[in-house]
Amino acid sequence: MRGGCQKPILQNAPSLKKIVSVDPNIETLISGHNIGEGPLWLHEKEFFFFSEVKGDKIWMWSPNDGLILLTEQTNNANGLT
């Protein structure tokens, strides 16, 4: 599911504005998952992975394919880096 977010990013360190816009276009790519960890973005492949810890799953999301379940019964794995 996609939805816009119009909230500005609070920048406590002035140097942050060198790498992050104060008014970015933020989209919600997915929702409804139970405690997500990660994510790991692979720029070359244009997808990211994240762990759904309480759901005991690892997911992948890409702009072309959307959300894909990669594996279940992960022993509540968290983080992917």
C-alpha cells in the first residue's frame, strides 16, 4: 500500500541537511506488519529486505514486484545487515 506523508523531518544536527532534505517526498510502501526490523536496501537491484520479527517472516519489496514473502519460520530473526 502506498500513501503520502507530508510531515517534515526534524533535523537536530545542522549537518543532516547536507544529505537529507527537510521536506522530502515520503511514501508508505507497506503496512500491517508486526514489528519490522532491518531494512536492508540494495540500490543496484532496487529492492529491500526486512524481517517481520513477531510474524516470523522475511520479506522483500521492490518497485516492480511489490511485496514478496521470502521465507517463514525464521526463528524470529531480526535485522539483515
